[in-house]
Amino acid sequence: MCSLNWREFDDHIGLVFTRDEAIQRPKALPPQRFSKAGVEYLMPVDPVGQGSWIAVNNAGFTVFLLNDYQGVLKPNSSDLQSRGQLIRAVAQCNTIEAIKGVVEAWSLERSQPFVLGVLHQDKQRRGMVHYSGTETQLVWQPLPQQLYSSGDPEVNDIIRARTAYVDQQQVGSLEDLIRLHQSHKPLVNDDFIYSLCMHREVAESQSITVVSMTKGEVEMRYFAGSPCQLEPANWITKQISCSHRL
């Protein structure tokens, strides 16, 4: 299960992404700084596919991806392209038009299902696309403030429980969002699979990424470990100046 929440505050946009993975999966590398054709971007790196699930760049974009386990999955093969590479590709874009061009050119027939989100200070440069495994062309949609994904059979109940729980909370700051993702709530039948900070024998929340976006800077904070174990001193923090791109 992966969980994402974002909100607009008085002077910035805050986003929190909790990545849940199988315990035996290799640990991701912390955010690295990359540059291509004048676009600088930050992203943690998945050592399996060499891509990522989230990135920010100096054009003021935050891009992220969640797997769609309920979509029409293709048989595993060496011909499949890692969805994390899509994040790397769109992170190198400095306009929403360029991002849409990358998505349009993405080889859907070689991709497993996903949800791709794009967030920016400018509301005209936000949106998401959902590939369920059957579309031949992707349609851009408004970006919701909550997104969840899971391969668990109880996924629909989990998403309903998490969404309802978050909707009931007062979120007045980015720190409030972080605390939500650290919590072992909602707790249903004493099962932490429902919790925003998820724990099970074979999988658990393995990292938390926090993004703060202002008109002049994007900051990414990253912690490799269960969000419930996070201490302020544990953050890996990096920033990108983006004033000249807005």
C-alpha cells in the first residue's frame, strides 16, 4: 500500500508520500540530484528499476507514481519497462506540455498499470493520468488530494477506511500531514494493513517523502524507515531553487 496526501497552505503546498513495499525488496537510495538539458531534479532511486516513485524539479513540478495492482496486469517479462522510469523522464521536463508529451509517448503495451500525478503551484499545471492496463490513450484528470494503492485483497475497504479517516482530521499544516502518515490509524480489527503507517509480516511502510513547494523553492525531505520511527534529526533534506522557472 502506498499513500499520498497533499494540501495547499497559506504560502506553500505540502505533500507527503509513504511508500509501502515487500520487506525483502532492496532498500531505495535516498534522494539524489540529477540534471539534464538545464533541468535539475531530485528523486530517491529504486535500485531495482533505477527509476523512482517521486521527484521534484527546478521548474516547480512535483511528479509521483503509484502502482495500480487492480488493473489488468501483464505477465512479467524482460520486455516490460519499469514504471519508475516514467518518473525519471517527466522529472526532466520544465513545462506541463513536455510532461504530457512524455506520457503520450510512453509505451503502454510494455507497462504495468499506474497512476501518475503532477503537482505545481500553478493550478493549470496539475493533473493525473490513470493507466488501468487496457487504455490505448491516457486522459488527463483533476488531481485529488488523496491517493492510495495496494495489492491486498481488501484494497477497497482499506482505501475507504483511510480516506474516511483523513477526511475527519483537521489538517492545518504540513506537519499535521506528516503526523497522519506516521499514525497507526485507522485501525480496523487490530490490523495495521489499514493504517497509514502500515505493518505486516511480509510488507510495511519503508519510507516517507515530504515535499514543500513555494514560488521560489522546492524542498524534499526523506526518511528511509517506518514513518512511526521518524525523528526530526533523521531527515535527509535537499532543496532546489525554482524561481527562474515560474
